[in-house]
Amino acid sequence: MWQRALCVRFCLLLAFSIAVSGGVCARADSSAPTTPQVQAAFLFNFAKFVTWPNEAFQRSGDSLIIGVLGEDPFGAILEDTLRDKTVMGKKLAVKRFASIHDAAHCHILFLSTSEESRLSHMMTVLEKTNILTVSDMEQFAEHGGMVAFTLEDQKVRFNVNVGAVERAGLKMGSQLLKLARIVSDKPRTGN
């Protein structure tokens, strides 16, 4: 029964991905979704296809928290996308954070490009957490982040650093990984 439900979810995600990848083109069509709308929809789908250890919910109770750190590219779009939705029986909640330490209890954290100069420090702070890190910073996944949004041919895509996901104690569904470009950490230099 659960396998059928998972298959249905995957088919919906695949249909969504196809629709999104064809719809984020720079064209005069005003009904085409914006990049923040597509990214917000992906954040919702990441919540559906990632598994967190039980202890990740000890402080959030019945909520799965999606956080934004730094300049917020979403505005009300993220709340609108997640309104009245649940994942794994958990309500979805959006929180905005001023510092990386404040974000310690969220489940998915979108790191804005405004935080790029602090990326190394933030990755160190997040190293021992069960937080799925997502950003649209260039080469975010190659620098230890887990999911990096990219824009290819005017379409939103995403890269996944599977090693970083596993180090955080998270499990990402194979259906989601099939839609991603898999990347690895780049060796760190003295910078």
C-alpha cells in the first residue's frame, strides 16, 4: 500500500518537474512560474522525498520547518506554496532566521546568496545537524551543501551532494535522486 502511495507521489513529482522545466522560460507568457515559485515548489517536494531521523523532530513537535537564512527571495510565495500542506503527518512551517545558530532546529534550510561570504562558517556550524541545506549559490553542493538550485537553459534544475546528505543522517528518495545531477565535494583549499 505504501509503495503505491510512494509511486503516486513520484509520478506527481515527475509530472510537476516536467511542467516546471518547460515553464521557467524567459518568455512573454505571464502565466509562467517565476524562479522563486519553482524553487518553493521544489522545497515542498524535497520535504516529501527526504527522511529525517526521529530525533530531528524532538524540538519541532508536529511541524516540519523550512527555514530561510539571509535575504529572502521568496516573500509570501513560500507560505502560499506550503499553506495547509502536511508531510509525514507533520504540518509545514516557514521560519526566517537572522543567524545560522538560530536555524539549528529547522529541517530544510534555504541559504540565500547574501550569505555566501559566510558559507564556510555556516557549513561548519551545520556539520553535526540533520538539516537539509539548499541554496542557489554557485557550486553550493560542491562546497558541502546538499542541494543546489541551478538555472540551465532558463530552467530550474538541482544538484545533490549525496555524501553531504548521508553525513547529515538524512535519506533522499531514489526517485528524487533520479531527477538530480549528482555532485561531490570539491577538495578544500587553504582559502
